[in-house]
Amino acid sequence: MLTRIYGLAFSSKNELEDYEKQQEEARKRDHKKLGKELGLFVFSELVGPGLPLYTFKGATVRREIIKFCNELQTEIGYQEVHTPNMNKAELFKVSGHYEKYREDMFKVTSQYTDEEYFLKPMNCPQHTQIYAAEGRSYRDLPIRIADFANLYRDEKPGQLSGLTRLRSFCQDDGHSFCREDQIKDEFNLVLSAISKALKVYGMNYKIRLSLWDETKKEKYLGEPEVWEKSQKLLEEILRENKIEFFIGVGEAAIYGPKMDLITTDSLGREWQISTIQLDFIMPKRFDLKYTDKDGKEKTPVMVHRALIGSPERFMGVLIEHYGGNFPLWLSPIQVKVIPIAESHIEAAKKINVLLRNKMLRSEVDLSNDGFGKKVRNAKNARIPYFIIIGDKDVAANKVTLESRDKGQIGQLDAEEVVKRLEEEVRDRR
């Protein structure tokens, strides 16, 4: 009987100790553990594996991630659309996903028709139909659309892992329909948006040029000459922008090569997050057209892109990246107002109303716990700021501000606290 044995070797004792420390820290930061402790999401056997249920707090973090993505893509000309969660199999037969991807899709059965339907695992085929809905001119291009509709993939139960591998999720999914002479500009716009996003999240990255595997052509759509053309073009874009990259053979999408951005979190672990993909094949399969300046019909090019990929998966990565200590703008509860005694409750309620009127997510601790325990609870919940209201604060008509990360800040006017927090949220520091 053969047994597979896995082992790790280190060139020095220091390297081994560093690895053991990293593993211990990773266990502390496990997003499944922290997600439960911080009350962000739950899983239910009655709902099903890989189908997360987000609490108010988790839904807030997810919503802020999506909101930031929307701001970034709006800046570079993308418009949000919304498409249904399922469609007829015919759509996937035209796109090629029925042939290459069917085993990973959930089939849907109707009680009233024999037509075959599937829950969609990606948005791109449906987006082709938005493009095809009306005539297009070369002057209209590029047409940039984005979608946060839910997607579904029939992952094997053993592959599911918290938020990082799910059966139900969405993507910050965008598609640009453009002319060939616009491809480089489209890639540069998306690269700039991704760079801005990852800078805010405090993550470094490197780029993998993901190519097809010539020895397994049956895995892909399209002819070899199309792949050679598209792969050469992506490499030109990277070299012209003096961007360092490495090659990943066999990592391409079924319809074209891509630039995948591999991020590094605070523990030095790598995650494939963002992607930009070049597709000459799907527009041709759907017979998409635009009228060029010479009056002739031509086929547009399709650029697929995701700034941070799946917000749900990225949320899992961020929980571990920050160790649960979300920055203020991303934190589900941004401020906890803590009255020292019952006589300070009314003043605490007033500052809470002021904060909430300024769209800051705040709560007042009205529990019967002692002051020390209230402070400990706020720290254990990893809330970025807490405001303490005591006799001296009420007498001075001020509040005492403390920071999760910097400790006590001091006694300030309520308006000054609001201004300070508003600026930090606005700048996404």
C-alpha cells in the first residue's frame, strides 16, 4: 500500500520559526473563525453548503466593497446593468460554455416547459445580448457595462472553503465592447483602476500573463492564429507600460488570454484577485456587429474585467488581511458610544444621533454592563473608534475619543469628532 506523504523543508531554524509564526497568525486570522466571532456571516445546513447568509454587519462590509468598485468603474466609464440569474441553455451553447463548462453549472427545471435552463456561472453571455439589442456604430464604441448579479457554480463539497470558495456569489464583472484600435486604452484604464483599488486596501500585487496550453487545445475555443494574435497583443501592452510580469501557461480563459493580478496580503500569502481578459471569440460566436466609418460591418472585441473579483471572496481575504480590524470606511460599526453611568445616557444618545445623521455607522452601548466591560466589548468587536461620555465630558459639552489603533485621542468637541471621522471615511485611509 502506497501512502502519499507531504513535507516541508527549511534551510535554517530561523526560517522554520518564521513559518511557524506565520501559520499561527494565519490560524488566528482565519476568516471563518473571525467571521463568526464578529457576527459577519453564517452557514446553514438547511440552506446548503457554499451558500452564505450575511448578517447586517457582513452585508455592510460586502456593500462597501461593491460601492467602492462601482465608484472606480464609473470613473473609467462603466455603467451598471442588471441581468437575470438564469437563462436558457441555448445562450451557453452559442457562447461555448455549454460545451466546455456544463459540468460546473446548476441545471434548473421548469414545471411548465421542457426547455433547458441553467443558473448562470458568469455574466458575459448575457451582456452580449445587451450589446446586440440595438445597432451600433464605431462612434458608439467602446460600450462598457458592469454587473453585480448573483452567480452560481456547482463546486464540489470538498472544495468549498468559507467565503473563498462558494456556490453563490457575485463579481464586480465588467465587459467592454470596443474596436481593435481601442484595446490598449481599455486595458490601461482597467489597470489604473485596479492599482488604485489595491493601494486603498494596502495590498501589493504582481501580474501573471495567463496563456493557453498549446498541448491541450481541446480545452479552448477559437483557432490558434486568434490565440497567437491576442497573446502577442497582451504582452505588448505589458512591455509598452514597462510592467513586470510572469507567464502562466494553461491559465487562460476558454475564450482568450488574460492578465491576472496576484495580490500579497499582510501575511505574505498570494491570492489571485483581479483579472483583465481579451476575447476575439465570443463576439464572433454571437455575430455581434458595429458599422465602421467606411460603412462596412465589423465584429467588436470584448474585454472582460474584474477589479477585485468576487466581493464575497475578497471579503474573506480582507478579514484575514486586516485580522478583522477593518479600516473605518469598511467597518460595519464605525463608532461605539459608551456612557459611563446611567446619568450620561441622554448625552450619549444625542452624540449618536449626530453621528448617524452624518451617515456614520454608530451605536450606543445601553447594556447594564460595567464601564470596563463595555470598553472591552468594543475592543473585542474591533470597532475603530469609541466615544466615552462621563461627568467631565457633559460639564465641558465635549466627548472623549479613543481609537482602536492609536489609543486615547482626547477630549474634543462633538463637531470636531464628526469632521475627523468624515474625512477618514471619505479618503478611505
